[in-house]
Amino acid sequence: MTGDARGIVIVYTGDGKGKTTAALGLVFRALGRKLPVAVVQFVKGRWKTGERVFAEGLTGLDFLTLGEGFTWEGDDPERHAAAARAAWVRARELLAAGRHAVVVLDELSHVLAHGFVPCEEVLAALASRPPATTVVVTGRGAPSPLVAAADLVTEMRAVKHPFERGVKAIAGVDF
């Protein structure tokens, strides 16, 4: 990082696919510039995703998968809430430490929408982060206060998806 670097808050939201993919593209770009990066996955946890497998061997990347799987899978909601709160504690520590040029909070919008973590707490952590840290928040239904606080917001819109034709998630494409 250079002394004049200024971090921004980026939100990738919407009902279309590509939010995590966009964030990981930014991770790839930052790592290419030798910048330290952290990724905290709030929901994904049960699936051994391609990005998780790949991340295990990358220098400069702290990749933390701390979720309990998707909340709609019928599991105990309190288990998901507890995992989300624990992931938020870890994410808040990473933000405050200032060791990473980029911190991705994958599926945090989903966690906020379910009320697992208070939005005000997230906004306070974003506002008090070191100035050179860029934060990327992904997930459907980003709350309006988060959108208002962000410097860049992209909404992914679903136009067509193979799942509508019964095609299941594809390894290497969807996970």
C-alpha cells in the first residue's frame, strides 16, 4: 500500500448471480498487486467451493469460511445466527487491525437481512476502519443504510438462470 492510498466501501447486491465472483475478481486483482487480502465468508460453510480450495495455497490471502451453510436449508436458525455473530467478531477484528488492504465480507448482506448482526454495528466498524482499507460486502438485499454508506454499489439483476430449467449447481462454475 502506498501512503496516499484511500480505501472505499463496495457493495455487490441483488438477486442475480455474480456477487461473490465479482468480489473474488477484485481479490485476484489486489493479490496481483501484492496487497494483503482477507475474505470472511458468513454463510458458505458446508460446501467445499472451488474458491476455498484454491485459496488454501495463496500467499497474502487470509480466507475464512465461518458460516454454517445456507439458512434456507432448514437447519436451526439460531445455529446460523450464532455462526454469523462469531464471524462478525472475527471480521470486525480484521477490519480494526488494518493489516489488509482489502477485506471481503461475503454474504454479509444476507446476515444483515436476517438480523443476525445489527446494521448499525457494521456501519460503525466500516466508518472506523483504517483509511486505506477497502471493504467489499456481498449478498442479496443490502440494507439501504449500507447502500447509502457505500462508495460503490452494483446490483446484480437476474435475467435468466439454468436453475429455472432444473440444472443443478455446477462445480467450477457455481461453487
